[in-house]
Amino acid sequence: MRFQNLLDANTIQLKMQAGSKQEALWQMYRMLYQAGCIRSIARFADAVQEREKHGMTGIGGMLAIPHGCSETVVRSRVAIARLVHPIQWETVDCQPVRVLLLFAIAPGDSEVQLQAMAAMARFLGQEEYKRRLLNCRSVRGLCRLLQEMPEGEMGVGLHLVAVTACPAGVAHTYISRECLIQGATARHHSIKVETQGAVGVENRLTPVEIREADVVIIAADIEIEQPERFEGKRIVRVPVSVAIHSADELVARIEERLNACRKEWV
């Protein structure tokens, strides 16, 4: 699937005026509704807000990728907004956000959408394309830019699962989750991350997900709950700090070990 198949000129706004995260999101919900992509603004907003509770969607570099999967989505689309003035957002680099890519995901398309978000993060994470995105003068120009994304960008390689946990169970647990997602998707791999934090276990890994995973990453500074679930799997154990500061290098190292078919692990 090509990323540009998710584009709709009616859901792109290059000069959005918004003073807050919620104001920007509601304008984008209305764009999707008016374009016939969603049936209910309220129900889709609930799906996006529920996702926002589980971790940061700001990937750094003035970009954020909020998303929601809901039965109210008629057809999967991406809404794009470039803000006149940056707004505050929870991001990996703690910087404001100026470009939003909001994915509206139909339930049957969730795997495809994860691939699309991964492709977009890798493509627009390159300085040249980020600069061009910030300077596009028209919707047509933006669409032409995104059409430059190679078809191969949509591929997904390894299937990774991870658990993050820190002594306090608050900030570092969730920051490391977002960094692992960013590091894996930037290298074309799928990943699901379970957090064991102050509010308990969230995004719990299922037995099927564990069984099908190529590698289990445990990024923790404490003993995790139910480690026996991962018996017999290839396991990479690292401190939380490694996941936060070197996720891309960690994933690259896993790739190298798998490609070399070595028996020793990180």
C-alpha cells in the first residue's frame, strides 16, 4: 500500500491557527468529518484521546502523529495540519509541535496504518523532507512531496515486543516506550510495548503476540512482572536509559545479531 492513498486534499490545512493541542485536534476532526471520513466527531475524538493517555505521540523535530482506531471511521485517511504558530505537545524531545499528521484508522486497517505511520516517521524524519514539509506553499506541493516516499517504505521487518518499567513507574517508563516505538518504526519494524508503571500494567502483551515475536526487549531498572511469559524467546535486556537515549542503535544491534544468526544476545 502507498502512503499517498491515505491522502485527501480536503483533510490538509497548511495555515492552521490553533492555540492548544485540543483546539488543533478538534479542527482536524472537523476536516475528517466534512470529508466523509468519519461518521461521528465525538466518537473519533474519544478514540484519539484514549490513545493519547497511553503515551506521547510527539516524535520530535516539531512533528506529532496522533491517531485513533474507531468503528466510526468510514475509510482510513490521514489529516495533515501545519500550524502558523507551534503549540505545546508531549514530545520525545520536549519541544513544541508545528506539524500534525492525524491518522483516522478503520478497525480492519490497523496493521496497515501502523506501517504507514512508521513509513511517514522515517521519511519526514529526514532533515531535507522535514524542511520541505515546513516550507510547502500549497496542498498540491505537499501531496507531491509525500508522493516521493518510496513504495518500499511501507514494508515491516521484525515483529518486536517489549516491556518497560522503572522504579518510580512514571515518566521514564512511558518515555522509554515512546522511544522504542520510534526506534523500531523508523527501521521498518512493528513493535508493541507493555508498560509496568505506577498505574499498573498497560497495553499488556498477549500470549499470541509473545509467541509470534522475533525478539523480546525488556527495558527495565526493576524486576518486571511475570517474566516467565518470555521463556524460550530471544530476550534483550537493557536499562531504561538505553531505550530512552539509544533506541535506534539498540534496534540496529538486534538486526545485526539476527542477521548473523548468533546465539549470544545484548
